[in-house]
Amino acid sequence: MTIAPDSARQGGPHIYRAMRDLVQSMDDTVPGKFEITKKGIVHDMMAPVGPHELTTLHLRKRLEKVMPDEIVAHTGEPDVENESEGIMRRPDVMVIAWADMEVPGSFDPRTLLAAVEVVSRSNPDNDWVGKVRDYPLMGIPVYAIFDPRTGTGAVLTDIHPTPDGPRYATRKDFVYGEEVTIADWTIKTDGLPRYQDESSTEPQS
């Protein structure tokens, strides 16, 4: 759900900073995850346990099993922020070097090797549409999407300029059970949890 007013979506840096202060004030008091997008503040009512969190855990462990020690698949805080674009996101998994985590405040998105998202049951457009738009604007080179609703996903790479701004040029779709390459590392996708009784399909971007 996007909760920022239209005036905030077109504001300058002071509007962005006001939205950031609002998000940070709500993080510890309101359930769910708040992010600042090019369209305003998004509130995602994620379930704290279940297929979403189990998928995140599986992906983190599988990635770290094949990555070198100096690279981690980090989950949790802090946010990834590009203030010049007015975007603050919190990927489910951030592939990043230990050295690039040693910074005060938010991570620089340009230091991420990849961002991984598990599609939310409550707000799938946030992952399939909003982040497909925002992550190349932030300079994140690889974006991998895992969708427990459908047992499918995609890996987006190769940022290139377009009239609407930077966008991913390459998309490789996959189904659960296939091997998937994220940046330089290949993992298995068999045995990942699925949402139950969910028949919706991927929205069109």
C-alpha cells in the first residue's frame, strides 16, 4: 500500500527527508515494513513467519554456502538508500562485501552485488513493479525475485539508459526446481516454500 500523498511524490530533498523521518519513527511501532519509493511511502504488511521468512532464510544460507568468506547474504537492517533519487529500500537479502557494511547509517546501494526479494503475498506489485523500477535507478546491478505464490521468479541484470531512466535490460525467468545464477553464484531452488491457496499470477509491469 502506498501511503504518501501526491504532493510528496513530486517534492524535493526536504520532502524526502521528511518521509524518511516518518518511516523511521513508525518502524518500531507499526507492524510491517516501510520503504520510500519513487511513488511515495510503501507499507508492506509482511507476516513475521511462514513461507516468506523461510524462503529468505533458505536463500541466505544457500548463497553463503557458495560465496567467498568476504561476501555475505545479509538480511535485516540497515536500509539501502539513494538520497539523490529519493529512494530508501530494505531488500530481503543484500549480497554485499563485509567491508562495505562498515558504514554509518544506510548502505550505499552501489556497493551491493545483488538484491534478492521474496514476493509479498499482501503487496506483490511492490516487488514485481516498484522495485523493478527503483533498483536500477539506485544502481543495484542484479535483482533476483522469488515468488512463493507461483513457484517462479526472475533475475534482472544489465542496467542501461532508457527515456524513463535506468532500467534492467536482461530478464531471465525461472521456475522453482531449476538452478539460478545471482551475480557470480549459482544456487538450487528446489524445496523452497510456497504460499497456500494463492491463485493470483504475476502482475504486468
